[in-house]
Amino acid sequence: MARQAKNGTSNAEAESRSAKSATEDLVSIEELVSDLEKRLHRLNNAVKREATGASGDVSEFVSDTLNDVSDRVRESMRTLAQSVSEEAVRAGADTLNRIAREVDHRPFALLAAAAGIGFLLGLATRRL
């Protein structure tokens, strides 16, 4: 009996130690889970910051590229407009020179053509 009492006490102590050890293990696991949650939260925030920074970099790259393209197009259009303008001035000057030569060479023919055009315009406006 004494042995049973002693064994009973030993079993109770062993169970108590086992329960205490399990409780300590649970507390350790809870601390580890809490620490893991904190680390994951910090990692999530870091990833968000990096993603925001990366999207800012991409946005800046796209903006710079669009500005460069816009500048190139603007410069090309300016060059094209200048070229067309110079060509129009040349064509106008050539036409004026041709008219001046025709007036010098055939003044009566030009006068007759102008009178004919005026007469036709007069008839056209009269009927309206």
C-alpha cells in the first residue's frame, strides 16, 4: 500500500509535471506564433512599400518615356511644318514669277483672260 501510495504520488507528480510541461510548451508555441505573426506583418508592410516604390519607379519611367516621345513628335512636327512652310513660300514665289513673266510676254492675252473670267462671274451672279 505504501508503495501504491508512493506510486500514486509519483504518478500524480509525473502528471503534474507533464501538464506543466505541456502548458509551458503551449505558451512557447503561442509566443512563437505571435512572433511569427509580427514578422509576417512587418514583411507584408515591407513588400507593400517596395511594391509602391516599384510602381512609382514604373510610373516615373513611363512618364519620362512619354515625355521623350512627345518631345520627339513635337520636334518632328515643328520641322515638318517649317519644311511645308518653306515649300509653300517657294511655290508662291514661283507662281508669282510665272504670272509676272506671262504679263511681260503676253499682256493682252492675260487681260483678255481676266475680262472673260470677270464676264462669266458677272453672268453667274446675275442668275442667282
